[in-house]
Amino acid sequence: MKALLFSDRPLVTAQMSSLLCDYFEIGFMAYSKDYESLKDFGAKEIIVINGEYSPAESLAREIVSYMKEYDYIFIGATVLGREVGAMAAAISGAEMKSEIIEFGIKDGKTTTKRLYYGGKTVLEEESNAKIFTVSQGLKETKKIESSPKKNEIELKTKSSVELGEKIQKATTSTDITKADIIVSIGRGLSKKEDLSIITDFASVMHAELAGSRPICADYHWLEEERQVGLSGKKVNPKLYIAIGISGQIQHIAGMRGSKTVIAINKDKSAPIFSECDYGIVGDLYSIVPKLTKILRG
């Protein structure tokens, strides 16, 4: 069986390939600028889209045109990917499962798991779905020796949407989805000026700094690309340190793939303690500076 994978983020394509390579012969659809970074991740074919921008409608129609050649379609659940996946399902009439976190095949049916009710539960399903959007950060990437065939294309279909202007959003160069260690802060921090306590700790830990939705999206104490959660980034570091984060399910959905979780919170009943491997009950203003001092030696 064959599966075609697409994402506008090459890291997500590589993650999907690592998740699915045991089931399928893999092909990628990717922008030309991403070709070099994807050559070593197990694809038999890379369909290269010339150009750097394509409307979701055009991408969806192009993907659907390959459904006779490929048995299954997997699309990274980025902002663009969610739109492309839904359009591809509508155009083709194929059944789709969105935001899956696990995939399998049993007795000719696909078996999937995905978060449901805002991440409060995991929904296990058996279906005849052919199109899937895949949550980001589910699998560590692994290089797979291959010599993919390169097939360059121009999108055949025109979109009813025309690009008027492209304005680049101001961002940092940080990509927390690639971090091995993440120090994440929540509303336990009283004011923005106290971020120095956390940044000092993150520095001695050689960690990337992240935050919950209130810290990033509401208060804007950190950049939005550092937000972890259902509406932010999904991360799977080797170590995730949650400081002053209560552990609501929307946040847990973003860091559930972490290998080891340490929580620091003064509320011993905080939900985060049900999700962590190690917990410290206490005031972050007392604990974090002490840990920083110890680590500095």
C-alpha cells in the first residue's frame, strides 16, 4: 500500500513519515524549497511543487488527483494543512479523520486515535477513512535511507482565491517543537518582570522557553510561537518542566508527548500533578532560584 504525505512544514512531513513508514510505501508532496531537507526520510517519490505559495483549494485539488495512485493521504495538521485536508475530503467525497495521534490497520480497516472534547478524552475509531490530518510532534524524526524520485509539477488547478498581498508576521527564529528540553511557565508567575527568574533557569538548563496560553496569547509576555497547548504548539521534548502551570487539558494536549515531565506548583491539587513524572509542591519564587543556584554550582 502507498501513502502520500503533505505538509507546508518539512519537519511535520518527516514526523509523519517516521510514524507511517512501517505501514506504507511513502511519497511526499512538498514545496521546492523543502526538497533538500526531506530527501533522507524514506520517500520513494517527492512531488515537488514549484513556487512558495499555493492556495489551499489548489493544493487540495492537486492532492485529490493523486488518490488513484496512492491508497491513503496524510496531511500535517498545520493551519494550512487543516484547510487542505477538509477541502480534499469535500472534493473527493472520501471519509476523513482529523488530528489523529495514532494510526494502525486491522482487518482491512484503519484504526485511529485522536483527542476529543478539547483533549479531555481520546477517541478510538475504526473506519474506511482515506484522508487524515495528523497532529504535530507525535514522533521523533528518523532518517531512512532512500533515493527518492523527484517529480516536479506546476499546480494544474486555478483557485477562486487570488493572493492580494503577503505580509510576513514578525516571529523569532525559535521552533520549540525541535527542543530537547523545554521550560514552560504559566499563570503562577505574578508579573512580566519576574520572567527573568524563569529565563535564568532555562539558560542553565540549556532549554527553550515556552508558556501556556495566558502567558503567550493573553498577556503577551512571551511570543505566540512559544505557546504550548491545544491552540498552540504540540511538543515532544525529552524533558518538559512545567512551572506555575495548573495543567488544564488544553495545555496537556500540547505536551502529552513529552518523555519526562517535571511540575512545580504551589497547589498540591493542581491537575498537572496527575500528568507529571516528578512533582514539587511549593512556590516557584522560592524553588526556581534555588534550583538555578544549584545547577550553576
